[in-house]
Amino acid sequence: MARMKTTSGNAALWPMKPAHALLWQGVVVACALTVLIWFGHNAASHLARRSMELDFSFLWRPAGFAMPFQITTFKPTDSYAMALVAAFSNTLLVSALGVVTATILGLALGVMRLSNSWLMRNASGALVELVRNTPQLLQIVFWYVGVLQLLPQARQSLSLGGLFHLNIRGLFVPYPLAGDWTTILALLLALSLVLVPLLRRFLPMRRRGTRWLWLVPAVLLVVLVESLSGWSVPALKGFNFAGGMVMPPELVALWAGLSLYSAAFIAEIVRGSVEGVAKGQREAAYSLGLRPWPTLRLVVLPQALRVMIPQMTNQYLNLIKSSSLGAAIAYPEIVQIFAGTVLNQSGRAIEVMVILMGVFLSVNLLASAGLARLNARFALKER
Amino acid sequence: MTRSDRTLFRTILSALGAALLGTAASAQTLPAPGPTVEAIKKRGELVCGVDSGIPGFAYQDSSGAWKGFDVDYCQALAAAVLGDPKKVKYVGTTAKVRFTVLQSGEIDVLIRDSTLTFSRDIGLGLTEVGVNFYAGQGFMVRKSLNVKTAAELNGATICMLTGATLELNIADFARSKGTKIDSLLFEKSEEAFAAAEAGRCDGYSDDTGSLAAARSTMKVPNDWIIMPEVISKEPLGIHTRDGDYRWSDIVFWVDTALKTAEEFGITKANVDEKKKSEDPFVRRLLGLEGDFGKQLGIDNEGFYKAIKAVGSYGEIYDAHFGPKALGLPRGLNNLWSQGGLHYPLPFR
């Protein structure tokens, strides 16, 4: 802000004294607040007149329905609030998977577009243009109906050693069954994975001398595997495979659709940012004798990252919001379960929509706050 | 008369009127027909909330005209209140917004294959006027599965549309039988049918009325069977807002009139001829005797006009679900005298 003051009149739209500026800002804020309060009051009084007051107590009533896929332990006898949590974790799951895959894929595609090889450059370009210029919903439905529904029926599934099965119902993998000590051992293992690097850093010995400390988590892992009471192996039973863990095609289709679409945009961001790094930087690196890959990794990418992060934030936020497209292909995410099933059963349309907006707003604000901190770390620091 | 004099005069008059109403309610003073009817008459059209598109109940034909079982009900109401079945503005509502649209006053009445339930009546401040279609949730499965009853569906995955209480009914059913059935919820029927066709799920579930329509759209309809049993009660009917009981009364008695017409063999074609009937029930229904229509605050020939416009209940059913249409047997939707559940209250 200090710099603002020193700029001459052509930077400010209306040159005015600081006191005046403060006054006008106050007026604008007051007007905005008045409008907001008026909206709120208007909505409340209209709802009251139609005996439709906002009431969130339905959240504690039993939900009654079951979830076809979940990573929580939601049961039909749990409350609507628990259904919200279960559906929300499905949304977070596919968003997290999507963000990671989109980043890796986008980086790869972006770097490929800058490659010297004609084939790599154009293959990446063609893919990016194809994905970027078709609707995302269409792509998700394509993955679901056009690709994953061509998989064989349950009885003709592709099996690997009788343990892994792939069919139209999803990918079935064995699942470890916890024994009496499994939980405690898993916690100890996690703790040791955190403590060992810390100890090695702060112990006064030479790092090489403390390498044996890694034996602790290794031993814990072996004991953990031994503590399992067994494995749940998927087997064909009745209509479908029972036992094991399943990754349903709805999740895969949504994951693929979200990450590929975002990856195309990320690839363009990567390309633009890398090309935005001054040519002299690269030439300087070459003249120091660095080979192309170290040049990219050590000189160009760190500088490109500064330009990239704010744009990536947009892509990530878009991806999180687009996860609601999963409702079209039966992926039980928050819009389908909460704004669909729960809204219908409870009839509380306005309350459900308010909660849904609150949830998406907080997730995206949190995500952008996190990325803003990251951005601050990478930003050019002028000293 | 000065302005203040006039006000005084009016006050006295209305006080007198109120006193008269209070003492002489039994003397059949005609009360005001209620704010909803007044609004409809002033507007010159009935705003009727129907389904945004489902074969049988409500859909738009190629020329954009609304057709269907629920649509005929809207027309009957418009004929009774406004004297013209064409004076209806149809509002296609999705499952998500239907009750909010009614609560907010955008529509006068909701006739949209919606199940009457406790929570909608009490929790949403609505009045459940009457059942116009008895349905139940059923299953359509592949013949090759060799499943005879729904209880054998343990471990099966069922595709269905989101926006109703289908998944709740399935979960209830599975819990009551101690079995497990997975529900895959789709936004649109195209994707749901494609998933069922591809074998992603073992069957498809919906209300019996819609299942018949769904089966007809499968690639090979004969590969699929609709299981005989239903797992839920779905009394589909008419919703109005709480707070205008006069309007709810009108809607209730128009529905009753259509069913009574079938009971007495009155049809769209013979309704004029039936005016010669000596049967006191027919004469009261058609407004030839008594002032039933007037007492409701509509034209005394209101019921006659409704029947003249759309026919009896049986005719409406046959037009949209009969053998020439979707081919759904009448079953529970017969009159009580034919083994069904429709038992219209008597006009006396």
C-alpha cells in the first residue's frame, strides 16, 4: 500500500484525500450491508408469511436410505447429518484423487507440449485441444457409458490369480481384516514414520550412523501384517462379487473425467508459465553446462511456479465444484445424496441448499487459503 | 355522504354481516370462496403444477400441448371453477422443487404423481386432498436372472432415478427382509436405462405406473419382466397449501365428482343425456337439484362442466393407462365395487 501513495495521479481514478477516500469506502460498505440485510429480511419475512420458517432440526432425523459406495460407516439408521458427512467424504475423495491426477497429468502434458520431439509435442497438443473443447459432462458420461460399461459381466470378469477381479461392477481387490492389535500397531507405525526422520535430524550423531532407526517402522510393518486376522477375498456370490474392497466404475469414470479435463487446462498453464520465464535464464543455465532436464527442474520450473500457482488455484476450485457432475452417473457425492435424496425425503429445499452452498463455499475458501499460503512461499521476495 | 361517513357505514355493515354469519351459519349463508379461488377467477386461469414430463401422468406432445392423467385433472378443475377446461397454465415441476413451488404460491394446486405422506402433510404445511392414483414401487429385472420374488434380490444392484423416495423404500424393504440391495441413483432416465441395459445393475425400480413405460423403452422389452409384488404403498394424489380449506374442499369434491360419475355410468359423451335421469345422486352431481356447487363457491353446474370436459375417472384412466395406452391393468385403481380402492364419498 505504501507504494500506492507515491504513484502519481494517473494511477488513481479520482484523486482524493485519504480522509475522503475512507469516507467513500465507508459509504460503499454501508450500502452493501444494507442491501444484504434487506435481502435477508425480505426472504425471512416472505418465508414466515407462507409459514415456511427455516428449520434445521430435520438433520437429526434418521435418514433411512443406504449408500451404494462410501468410505465412512454410514448406516440407514443414521441421521441426515451423518448422510451429509458420508456424501461429503465421497466428494472430497474424488476431488482429492482428481486434483492429484490432474496435476501430474497436466504437468506431463504441459512439458510434452514444450518438447523438441514433433510427435510428443503434437500428440499432447491434440489431446489438450480435444479435451479442452468438449463439454465436461459429456466426457464423464463418455467414460462411464462408452468405456466402463463395455467391461465384461460379473460372471465373465477378468481375474488375476483369483484375487483381483475387473468387471462392469468395478474393480474388486482383497481387503485386510483387522485383528485384535491391528489398530494399535497401525498407530505405532504412523508415529514411528513421523518420529524417525525427526530423531535423525536432531540427534547429535552423524546421519549415516542413525540409519538403523528405519528398522523400527520396518519391524512394525511386519508385525502389523502378522496381526491381521486374515484377508477378505472377493468371490462371486449370487448376483455379484462379495467380500474384498470395490472401486466402482462411477468413481473411476468421474475421476477420469475430472482429472483429464483439468489436466488439459493445467497443461496450458504449465506451457504458458514455462514460456513466460525469460529466455536468458535458460541460456544462462546451458552456458553453465546444465543439461536440459536439470535446467527445467532447477532453473525454469521454480520460476514458472510463481506464475502457475494462482492459476492452478482456479483449476483446483473448478475441479472441486465440478465433482457434482457425478450426480449424472450415479456417483453418490454431496449434490446427489444431499440435494437429491435428503432434500426429497425431508422436503426442506431451502435449508438443504443453504447447507450445500455453505459446504462448497467453505471447502473452496479453505483450498484457496491453503494455495494462497503456498503462493506466498513461492512468490518473489524483494529484500 | 362524506368519506368518514362511508367508512362508518361500511364498518357497521360488515359488523352486521359478521353477526349474521355467526348466528345463521346453519341457514346456509354462502361464505366467500376463499382467497385461492378469488385469485384464480381474477387471473382468469388456473395455475396447475404437474410433472415436467413422464408418460401417462403429464407430458407435452409434439405440438407442445400438455397431455396426461394429471393434466386431465387440472382441466376438470379449471372447468369447474372457470367454466373452461382450456384456462389452465401448466407449470412443469421437477421432484426437487415441486413442494417449494406450491408453498411459495406460484401454483394453485400440485397434481404431480406425488405420494401423500405424513411428513409432506405435517412437515411442509400442505394439505393432502385426495388420492387419484394408487401405485406402489416395483422392480423390473432381466428374465435371465431367474428371480421370482423381490425377496430373492439379496446382494443385487438396482438402478433408479433420483428425486423420489425410491431408495428409501428399497432400504426399508431390505432391512425388513434382512437382505442387502444397492441403489444406484441417476439424474436422467437415459443413463439409468443404459446402465441397466449394460448390466451395471441387475434391475430397475420405479412406481408401477412408470415401470410399464420404462419396459417399453428397453431394447428388447421381452428380456425384462416386471415383478408382481410391490414393496411400498404410493398413494399418488393432489396437494394444496394449508390455510385455504375452501379451495381444498373444491379440489376434493371435483376429484370425488369424477369418481362418482364413473359409479353412475356418466361419461363425457352421455352427460347431457344423463340430465334426464331421475336418480337424486345424479341430479345433485349435475347441479339439477340442490345447490352443492354454489355452497362450494363455484358454479352450480361446476361438476357437470368438469365431467363434460374430461369424462369420468374411468375414462381418464383408460385414456392414459388403458390397454390402448400404456397397458397398465386398473387393479387398485378400480372403483371399490370392482375390487379397487376408489370409494367416493356420497353427494348428499
